[in-house]
Amino acid sequence: GLDAMGQGSPESLLTGLLLAFVLGQVVAWAYVKTHSGVSFSRSFTQSLVLMSMVVSVVMFVIGNSLVTAFGLLGALAIIRFRNVLKDTRDTTFVFFSLVLGMAIGSGKYSAALIGTLAMVGAAFYLHLTSFGARGHFDGHLRCRFDGPGIPSGIPSALARFCAGAKEVSSTSGSGSGPVEFVFQVLLRDRDRGEELQERLRGTEGVQEAALVLRDELAEI
């Protein structure tokens, strides 16, 4: 099988470190590709790889020695980690990197490999399906235009750039004053949001158009 046979030898340590380095990069790559939000850190991504390697060495050093285990526990207790993780998802990846290092360091290579594949597969599935998101829209579009009717250019622009648009609210001034509509929109391409705003601003009768995209992790 894949599990280490001659655990405790320098060859098994080298093999374990190499496997931890490779699988740690796979986990870190999955984290980068499925990350959303503003709390991304390059150093955190690299630490996922290094953490797997460090823990595998720790497990190798401990082996079956209870005395060594307590000695390392006391040494680690001196170190204070003051970095606060802002995202619970980051905590999950940290915990998996620790478990990955433990599995490799104890010679359970097959468990490390299968666990990594399962973890990466689940991360991509949850990311691609937007699992847990309450709203299936990209943001809010606010349009102010001369009343009373909606300029014909607005519906055509929404149809071109949006897969879906729903009116959320509307406010109108007294008499023939400007009218403001707020739409909930689902863009065909999130990268073309600025192009949609420019198209609306160039529409006759439109005074102002502003699109606010929601963060994928923030529920509006």
C-alpha cells in the first residue's frame, strides 16, 4: 500500500516531507482558487504548505515516545500565536493542514492522499455551486432619470448585461421631478459591471446610474 513501512528511517522522513510539500500545495491551491472576499493573504497561503511539513516532522520526532510528546507540548505552549483568523473558512484550512501533517508524519500516506482529494473536491463543489448563499444576485443598481416613464434605454441595457433584474424600490419627486429606481440584478458577466453603468449613463434621460456589487461572503 501507500503507507510507510520503515517509519522512523531518514528515507521515510524525506518521503513524508516531500508528500507533505506536494499535498500542502494542492490544499493551498484549492484555497486560492476558491477564496472569495477581501481577507486574502499570500503569507497565509504559504503557511498552509509549511504547516503540513512542520507537523509531519513533529509527528516523526514524537514517534511512539510519550516523553518526547510531552516535551514538544511544553515547548509549543511557550509560543503564542496572536494572529486572529477573520474567516472561519481559513480556520478549516489551517485545521486540515495540521491533520494532513499528522497523517503523513505517522506514516498514513493513503489517508493523507484520500483526505486531500476529498477536501479539495468538496471545496471546489461548494465554491462553484455558491453553497450557502441566500441571494442569487450580484448587487443593486440605482438609476435616477427624468420622469414619469422609464427611458427605453434602461430595459434594453438590463436585458443585454443582466441575466435577471428585479425592481426593489422606486421613489419619485413631486410632479415631473426625477424618478429613482433600485434594481436587484444578476449580471451575465460580473467583470462588465462598469460597462453597464457607462451604457446607462449615456442613455437619454438618465441622470445617474450606480452599481454596487455585493461581496460573495456578505449577505445583503
